Amino acid sequence: MMRVFSIIVVGSIFVGIGINLFFVPHHFLDGGMIGIGLIAHYWFGFKPGLTIILLSVPLYFLAFLKDRALFYNSIHGLWLSSLMIDFFYQWHTAVQFPPLISAFFGGTFVGIGIGLMLRGNSATGGSDLLAQLIGKSFGLNVGKLIFAFDSIVLLVGFPVIGTEAFLYSLLAVSTVGFFTTILTHHNGDDGFSFH
């Protein structure tokens, strides 16, 4: 149990560093609930981690009612990753890497972080939870639902971040997916990142 919790903590730290050191300085987006938190930050100045928690509350309440095991497996990941995203925000002006490097390394850090959390049977927010609930209820592929949610988040964020940051965000999200897939491959994951 302690080993699993340690994996989730390390994963959350990777996510927090990846978001703040690489994504935030260039206004890049991620998919899912992290992406929504970043849109709220860029547009309104809200704390992304706190936004993720607040927007995830109804989804976690639904999970609590529909699938208790899913709720318990995911709740600690939500709190830890959101806390680390806001904690490491102080680093967002520490150093600014070129956009291409930031997209790749940010995607690498976030992908490894999410992959580690998934290996600890946890997750970072509500969009994957919603996908799992919908998938189970209607017999739909969870990976494809998550991919659809990620795409919607990126399209919604496009007017906020502009064309250049949008294109780099596509690279970042692809990198996140790649590293998440590598870390979860042995679990029979279907190749999409949960975030």
C-alpha cells in the first residue's frame, strides 16, 4: 500500500513539474481536466489545480454513486496531482525553454506522471472518470472516449491560446499519450492517456 501511494506521489510531482516548468510559460494545453484547468488559468487567472478539483467534484460524486471502487481508486490521485500542479506554479517563471523543447519535455514529464499514477490505479481528474462511467454504462471504448474529450478540450482552448501554442499543444498531448502508453502497456491499456 505504501509503495502504491509513493508511486502516486512521484507521478503527481512529475505532472506538477511538467505543467508548470514547460506548459504554463508558453500557454500550452493538455487534454482532459488538466487542459480545462489550464484554460481557466490562461483566461481568468484561476489556479489550475483548484479548478480541476472543483470541476471534478460532480463527477466524483457520480462515481461514488455508480462505481465505488473507481471512486476510491481515483480520489487520492485527483487531490495529489491538483495540489502538485498548484504547488509547482511558483516554478513557471524559473526558466523558459524554447517552445519545441517545452512541448516535448513537458509532454514527457506529464506522460510519465500520469503513467505512474495509472500504475498505482489512480488518475488526475474527472474526464477519465466520466469516460469510464460512460464506457461501462453504454459499452463504449474508454480510450476512444478519452481521446474525444481531449480533442474537445484542445478545440475549446484554441481561441484562448492561439495557433502557435495550439500546434505545440498537439505535440505535447501526443507526447503525453506516448509515454503514458509505454508505462501502462503491460496493463492492457488501449493506448490512450487518462487525464
